[in-house]
Amino acid sequence: MGKARGKGPARSATATAMAKARNNPFEVKVNKQKFSVLGRRTKHDVGLPGISRSKALRKRTQTLLKEYKEREKSNVFKDKRFAEYNSKISPEEKMMKRFALERQQNFGKKNIYNLNEDEELTHYGQSLADIEKLNDIVDSDSDTEERGALSAELTAAHFGGGGGLLRKKTVSRQQDEDEEKPKSRKELIEELIAKSKQEKRERQTQRENALELTEKLDSDWKEIQTLLSHKTPKSERKDKEEEKPKPDEYDMIVRELGFEMKAQPSDRMKTEDELAKEEQERLEKLEADRLRRMHGKEDHENKKKPKHISADDLADGFILDKDDRRLLCYKDGKLDIGNDEEEDSKHEEDGDNESEEDKSEEEPDSKDEDEDAVDSHSDLESGLESEEEAISNEREKKHQGNENNLQNDEGQKAEIEAARVELPYTFSVPESYEKLKSLLTGKTTAQQLVVLERIQKCNHPSLAVGNKAKLEKLFGLLLEYTGELATMDPPELKTIDRLVLPLYKLCQMFPEAASNSMKFVLRDAAHDMEEMIEVKGRAAFPGLDLLIYLKITAILFPTSDFWHPVVTPAFMYMSQLLTKCQVTTLQDVIKGLFVCCLFLEYVSLSQRFVPELINFLLGILHIALPKKQAQGYTLVHPFRLLGKNSELLMVSDKKDMETWQKQNLPLSIVTRLKEMSKTEMNHFRLSCLALCLDLIKRCGALYGSLSSFHEIVHPIRVLLTEHIPVSDFPKQLQELHQNALKELENKEKHYNPLVCEKKKPVPLKLYTPKIVKVLEFGRKQGGSKEEQEKKRLIHKHKREFKGAVREIRKDNQFLARMQLLETMERDSERKRKVKYLLHNLATQEGEWKALKRKKFKN
């Protein structure tokens, strides 16, 4: 087939190639010495390339490659003779011991199956001698449970040729009867057949006897069962039931748990887009239904179509719509049926009428029968009468049908009017403020909320591409609409309060657009204030719409942030209102107090100090004083110590003070001040003063933890204690005054100012610095003998470790090359064999075709 495969030629080829390679003079390394020292051995004076490499390759070939080739071989000779390498035992003793061990091994092998006749062996409790007799002969034709099992004798006779069975029989017979001749094969088979038939007959008789016995037992049991069917009396049953133990509480709880409803898998949570899509479809369906009702069209989808009923239908699913059964009751000893008596009486009257008509119809017939048939037109007359009755009945039915049609028309008209009045279910987003105003005007607050909600649901951002921009614009339009509601006379504050909810929803959906709209409003308000100051030199408080916008800002955006793009400008704008807007009328007072309330709402969480708030409350208290004596406090703009508007909240009428009662000040009162009487105006002034005292109390509770709160509130405390005539005020105002003053005094805290300590600071404890000698690179530093020895060992260990790692890496590379060579040789040999087989197949195919061609020619 080919040359013998081996690895020797490959190695020899590499060795010869390396030997034939000539040394390049430029690669020869020469180690020159400056001085020749006597007695010193020099190594590698001249280094030729490849010499050390060839040595290492030769060494690995002799050791590592040999181990690699013999890695799966175990043909190693080991001398396992007894005491071969034990010199303490003499040769005679060794021979004797070896002979004894050999006899023991042979004896054990021979006597493995040598059974002792005295001992009786068993298998599952049965003797093996009895089992070998094979007395249980099973017939294959039997119908018992042992069907299919063959006896040993029958198996030996049919499948074993009968020879073994014949020998057993003859041996047993020869031992018992030496003179009797052995039976032939035919006789033995006939004997076996006779035995099997006899056993089959015996089993059949046993089966018949068993059936007779069972039938007899069944008949006897039926006779006895009639005697045993006597039931026990109830008294005995009760006694037995009482004897039964009652179930424990634990058992009752376990049984109840068995009847409890088990958890069922719930539907998955729908996404926001899916919910919006379902809501839009629902509203569109309702709108289509409303338009259908408005145009008076019939609902063909919901209209029940008559079902086809076959002649064979038994009406199994028939259900009565109403229960027509009558409840019987007795009243005063008589049967009382209730309202059904009237119906019965009506039915009776109808029955009487029908009976009278029948009688009237039967009378001419009876007369015709009694009289002679002289007039031949009597039958025609009766026919005409019946036709007239039929015509009258048809007219009545038409009249009733017309009435029903009129009623249906009236109901349909009412339904159309109701559908027209009803709000549409689908709306498009208004593109301008006029369209939004036309949608919401003339509707109640609840209807306006419904319209806005349906606009948001029908135009959800996930339903179409441009819906997001439309809803962002809707926030600005709705904000403008709330401002217009605030400017009405009177302002619709309740509607504004309800419209905050859709504004909040839109703000949560589009926070950036909402913040831009609110910043635009605040920017315009601040710009108007600056223009007014430039033109007139003073600014006035804004209208009610801007105050509402400031309140809405606190609801829509977080007010506790250190900086916020909407809240921070609103904060600055409110502080400018309290410092730049002059208080000239009572409207300005109520607006300023409203801004103060907003300030406290803004800083309720952050507790940010607002000096404008304290200054404005101080000014409000100042304009309520009767005599202007500024001692212990100073006023800040826009308030003046003396002037035209320095007594806006002063009340001199004692009767008005006595009749005053504390009440909340609604924001809508700003538009009704001109219509008030003098007494109402005084009551309004006292209410403003009460609100100011309440705000001072809230400021004390909010800013009481500040370190400089005592100095900040000192002017207000001086004014409350020294200048305000508390004795002239009503009792409720006196109580508010005491509560505010108490809140300010309780929060009074004294803090020591920060002062530098007079003592010098104690220096930290420092340790003596450790001076370490700077090590020079490349030199061995001196030290003790142990340290030098330790360093030498560490250096040697590192060097040896690196060398071992290097050698292991080279060994792995060498083994990888050898494995690659083996793989390449196997592949080349396989290719050669495949090529040889294909060549042989091609030759055979050619010969077969030639032979076939030759036969065809012949």
C-alpha cells in the first residue's frame, strides 16, 4: 500500500538540514577579554548561532519526546515474586513460601464449584434439589393465569430434542428398575400429551366447582340480606350521632380553607398608550350613537332580529320576562287579590260583551233555523253584517296604529332634542383662544371640565403625531381663559378653582411647555411694572388675574427648590410687588396681604426668609395706628410715616368695633368695595388688621428657629406692645394680638456672638522623623550577614523561577510542534488512502462500463 509511517525520518531530516546550514560570519558572537587571568575558565568565547538551540532540541527529543510517545503504554516488567528483593529471607524459605502460595491459588480455583453434599442449598426458601425436579408442568393450551408458561419437560422435549429428558428418564428408571427397558421418544411424547390433557381436565372441573359454589353463595347472601336490611330507629341514631366526637376548630378551619376561592391570574396592566386608545374608541362610539339619535336613525346593530324557529323546536330555552303569578291574601276573612281584580273585571266585561255579540250573532241563525227558508236573501244579509264588523275592526286598528305612530314620533322628537342638548363625546383641540372660548362659554363648570377632559382623551399624544404640539398650545389657551374669568365682574373663582385640575394634568404631561407659558406671563407682568415705574414714577398692584396666576404657580410647580425656572421669577416678582407698589387704597391692602399669604405658602417647606414680608406687615400695622409716633421702629418703602394714606386701616367708630365679627376675606371682595357702606368698610378694615396679626403669628412659627429672628421682629414687637391701642379693639382682635405677641416672645433666643479664643492653640504631637538612606540604583547596599544571605536567596529564587518558567514554555512549544507534525502526517496518510480508493473505484467503473458496452454490442 505504501511506505511504513514513522517519525524517525522527519527528525533526521531536520537534523541534516541544521547540519548543512552554513554559519553566517556576521552572526558569530565573540566575547573578548581585556586581560587574560591565569586559572580562570572562560565559557563561550566564540558563540555560534544554533549550537545551544540544537543541544536543547536533542535533549528534549531524547527525554520529553520519549515520554510523550510512551504516555499511553503500560508494558513495564515488574517482578512480583514473593520476597524477591527482600534480603533478610533465605532462598529456601522463599521457595517454600512460593510453593505454598501456588498451591493455595490452585486449590481455591478448583474448589469454587465443588459443593458439599451434606449442606442443603436453597433459593428464595426452596431447596435447589426440589427445584431441579421440575414437577410443575404447564400446558400452553390452558386458559388459566399461567397461560404461556411451559414446563421444563415439555421444553426439553420440543426444543432440546428430547435427548436430555430421555437420558434423565432412563437414568432414574435404571436406578429403580434395572430390568425395565428405556422408552422410546414417541412413547415419551404420548405420555406427556396424556399428562397435559389430564391436568387440563382437572383444572376445568375445579373451575366449574368454583363457579357453582359462588352462585350458591350469592343466592344464600340475597336471602340473608333481606333480614339484614332492617333500619335502626331514630332514637338509636341520635344516640350514635351524639356519641360521635365534634370536629375540632382546627379541622373546621382546614375544611373552610378547602372551600375558599383560589387565586386566579389577572390580566396584565395596560400601558398608557393602550388606555388612551381604548378611551378614544369609547368616546368615538358614544359620539356616533349621539349623532344617530340626533338625526333620528334607528340602531340596526342593537336591534334584535327575529330568530328562525323550526317546527320541531320544543322551546326548551323559553323564559318568562315577568312573573304573572298572583299573590293570594286574605283581608277581613275574604280573598283579596289586589289590583288584579280590576283587570279581572275588565276581562269579565270583555267576556260578557263577547258573549252578548255571540248571542246576537247566534240569534239570526236560530231564527233562520226556526223559520222556513222563504227569503233566500237571509244568508246575504248575515254576510253583509259580518263584513261591516270586519271593516269597523280594521278602522279601529288603523286608528290605534295612528295613535301609536304619533306617540312614537313624539318620543323620537324628544330623543332627538335630548341628543342635541347632550355634549358631544369627541372634540378637536381648539387652535385659537376664540375657539376655546366658544367651546366653554355658556356651559356649567362641570360641563367645561367634561369638555376639557374629552379634548385630552381624544387627542392623546400617543394617538397622532401632531397631538403633542396641540395640547401644549392648549395649556396656554386655558391659562388665558382662567385670567379672563378672574377679570370678570364678579370673578368666577369657583370655576377657576375647578379648572386648576386640567391645568395640572397638562402640566404633568408637558412640563416644559407649561413652564414656558407661565414664564411668558410673568415676564410680561414684570415688563409692565418697569414701564409703569419709568412713566409714572410709581407702580400699582396688578389685577386679580395676575394674582391668580401666582397662586396657580404654587400649585403646579415645586416651591421648595433652591432655584426653579418658574418659581424663582415668581418669587422675585412678588417681592417687587411688596416693595415697589404703593398702598393707596383698601384694594391695595387686600392685594398685598394676599401676596403675603402666597409668600408663606411658597416658603412653608424651604423656610426661606423673606424680609419684604416682614416690612410689609410692619407697614400694615403702622397704617392702623391713630397717632403716628415712630419710636423704636423704622418704615420702608412703599409706606410713609406721615401722609395721605397713612391711616387707611384706622377705625374710630366704637359701634362698628363692637358689631364686628371675624370672618374670612374672599378675594372677590376687591371688586365690591365701592358698593360697601361705612360700617362695612370699617368691618373690612378690622378684618384686614386681624389677617395681618394672623400672618405675624404664622411668621413667628415659621422663622422662630432663625438665630437673628429676635432682631428681625423687634420693630413689630415694639409696635404691638407700645403703640397699638389694644384696649379699644374687639375681644377677638385682642385675642389675636395676644397670640401673635406670645408667639414672638416664645421664639426669642439669645445667641452669643462668635469671638476668637484668647488661648493659643495646642500644637499637635509630632514624632521624630525617621531618616532613611537614599538607595542608589544598581549597587548592593550593605547590611548584616543575614540580610545579605536573604537577599541572595531571593535573587536566586527569582532567577531560577524565571528559568523554570522559560523552560516550561519551551517544552510546551516543542510538544505543540510534535503534535502538529503528527496531525499533518495523519492527514497526508488519509488523503493518500482516499486518493487510492477513488482511483480503484474509477478503474472498476471503467471496466464495468467497458464490459457492459461489449455485452450490448454482442
